Amino acid sequence: MIIKTNIKIYLFFLFTLFPIWIFKSDLSSNEIIISILLFYIFPFILILLLFINSKNKYLKNLILILVLFFSIDSNFKLWELISFSYFEGITKYYSAIAFSTFTCTILFYLYLKLNFKFLIIAISFLISGFVMNIFTQDSNIKNIREDENNSSSKIYAETLVIIILDELNSFKHIPINSKEGKLAINQIKKFSKRYKFKILENTYSIYNSTDASVASLLNFEIINDSNIEQYISFHKEHQFYKKLKKNKLFDLNKFNSISVYQNNAIDFCAHKKVKNCQTFNHFSKKNIYLEGFRNNYFSVIISKYNYHNSIFARFLSRFLSEFKLIHLHNLPRSNKAAFENTLNSFQKEINLKNHDLYFAHFIVPHKPYAYDKNCNYDPIRITNQTIEKKLKTHYIEIYCVFYFLDNFIKNLRKDIPILILSDHGSRIENTDISKYSTFFAVRNENKINFINKSNGDKISTQMIFNKIFNINNISDFYENMVFDYKTKQFREISY
């Protein structure tokens, strides 16, 4: 009886520990071997030895339950449940710990009540998840969208370039009382003077979240919690976070062919006028990274494990990344490491003149910060950072972003009108300036219907877009107003 029971336990461990994600991760032969050793053979041996050598019945039961939860987590991507929670940032990990503890407690209670009958039920449940993982390809890395090009050979004489950056305050609100802030300001000044950009120094966004800010901006509409789903919603594809459902900017008759450079945060490419869509693929072997970025076996394997959205994978990758044992190839880390090369690609695409609108969303200088003073890749730890440290690192990040943009702009035609703006502020501090203050710059403003306002006046990027494209959907009532995410109401901005 003991032998039969042990065989059942061995089979239970063999099945529950099996890493199905390995075969959906587009790994090389060497990476598959390393992954099987790290995530299957070694854990199986260690857990089996611990189980066999344990004399404590409750410890054995706990091992069974933890392995069972691990398998449920791996097969059903439990991190995705946490992703839909209210919590953000590090608090999301705390909520994952609470959720995991609660679930394991329930599983432990059921096992004590039903014993092996419960394991049989659980295995039946896991088999369904296992089969689903085999036949569903939503998280298969081979299916990641990357290059979608239906461009024609038509040449457009008039073009517009729009670049949306992420988490960048207005020029006026980057302080010069630190050497890092002064470095960022001087780089922006040099950039604007060299390429004749006009900077609006006191711009802001009505919203401090990317989805609402961008959806409002591109639809020339005021958005709130009651109507946001009409414009932007969660994406059905595993690769993306959100999908822009309406895009009235792209609808405009003045645009006939659009080229988009995007990341996995928001998918802009569903629009019928988008003829070229370049989505950054974190795992593409074609990516060219900055000096300092680790593209070794271990970093690639852990990053691909992270992509499959189990709670354990998220904690493991976060731990290894925090201690700089790996460099994650996930949003926005590898985007930053490849930012310079992505700009080079975007610049070549613009110079072909095959489209009349070139639109890009780059997730820089968004947290977590990753550039050193030489603009090489050297990510800082996310946890246990003071606000002062975050601000200084953020200013270095801004300096590097405009250093890369400098090299990008110098290779473009001088007559192209260009808009460079951010979606919202840095959000480092809990102030309106930090959350809503937003960067905006324009080149060749005479070629577009650019507003004529002094730099001292506050104006929202949403209002600027309404004026530029002659839409006028946003009432003057919303000037100096922001959407407060706590009260779910619009209020006057506090600075």
C-alpha cells in the first residue's frame, strides 16, 4: 500500500511540475535543455527528496498543496487575475501574496477533508488546463505580432510625425536645483535650439493614466469612467494590454496612409488606414540593444517564463531582476534597451515618405529606469528607492531620451512637421504637477494649425490637439481641469 501510495505521489509530482510553457516559448535547443533542467528535473528531485525525508505528516501535506498550487498557477496564468485588481506597482505583488496564501489555505482545508479524492479531482482539473494550454496558442511566443506591412510605393509630399513619450513632465516642471535636473533641461534646450522645436513650457494632460490620456487625445473627446470602454479596452490578444477601439485622429480625411510604431501597452493598429504596423517584439533575435543589456540564455529563459503570467514566474523574475542577476526582456525594459535602434528604424521608415502620418508610442522615460549617465543600459532597483533618488534617476533618463532623439531628428528632412509629447507626468510624487504636468514640443508649427498661446498659460494636450486638427469638441470648461481618479470627477488643477 505504501509503495502504491508513493508511486501515486511520484506521478503527481511528475505531472504537476511539468513546464508546458517551455514548448510555447520559441526556445532554442540549448535553451530547452537548460529550461527542463532548471524548471523540471532539479525541482522534481529536490521536492521528492524533501517529501520522502520528511517525518512530519503536515509538512508532507503542505508540500503537496504548494506543488498543486504551483501547477494551477502555471496552467491557468493566475497573475492575470491579479492584473485586473485595483492594485498597481509593488502593491500588486502584495495582493498576489495574499491571494496565493488564501488559495493555498482553501486547498489545504479541502485536502484534509477529502484526502486523495481531492487530489484526483484536482488532477482532473489540471488535465483540462494542460489540454487547453496545448491547443490554445494565445501566449505562444511564436505568435507575437511584429512586422505588418501593406505599404505601397506611393510617395507623399506632405507628412506629419507624432511621437508620444511616456511619463515625462512639462519643461517648466523639470527643476534645475539638482545636477541631474539641470543636465536634462540643458539637453532639451540644446535639442530644441538645434532642430528649431518650439516647447510649450506649461502643458498638462487632463488624465494621469496612459489609456484615458491617449484615448481622449486621439479622439478629441472628454473621457470618464462611464464611456472609456467605448474608446479603449483590454485586449483579447495575450501580447497586448489595451486596444484602442476608436481613433478619430486616424479617421481624419487628411490622412490616407498611416505608419505606426508601438509597444505592447496599447495596440493602435486595428485602424483600416494603418498600412505599416511595427510592434516591438521583446524576444526578436533581430533586436539590437544598448551596451550593458544582457541577452544571455538565463535572461531570455526567465523573461519568456515571465511572459506566461504565472504568479511564481513574476516573483522569480522580479527577484532575479532586482538583484541584477538577469535583465528582463519585458515591457518596458527591453523597449528601453532597444530604443536607439527602434528610433533608427522609425527614421528610415519616415524618410521613405510612403505615408502621410507617422505615429509612434515609445514607453520612455517610464519607470523602471534603466539608463546610466553614459546612456548605456544599467537598470536601478525598483524597491527601497527614495523619492529623491527616483527623481534624480528620472532626470538622467530624460537626458538620455533626448540624446537618442537628437540622433533620430538629425537624419530626418528639416521640413517635416513633428509633434513630440507625453501622455502624463512622471507620477513619482503624489502631486498634480508630478501626475498631470506633460511635455509638448513642435517643429515646423507653421505647417499645422498650431495654437498661438504664450508659454506662461496652462493648456492641456487634449485641447492642443483639438485646436491643431480643427475639431473643437472639448469645451473651454475643461481648461485648467483634470480628472481626479479618487473622486471620479473633474476638478481644477492645483498649480
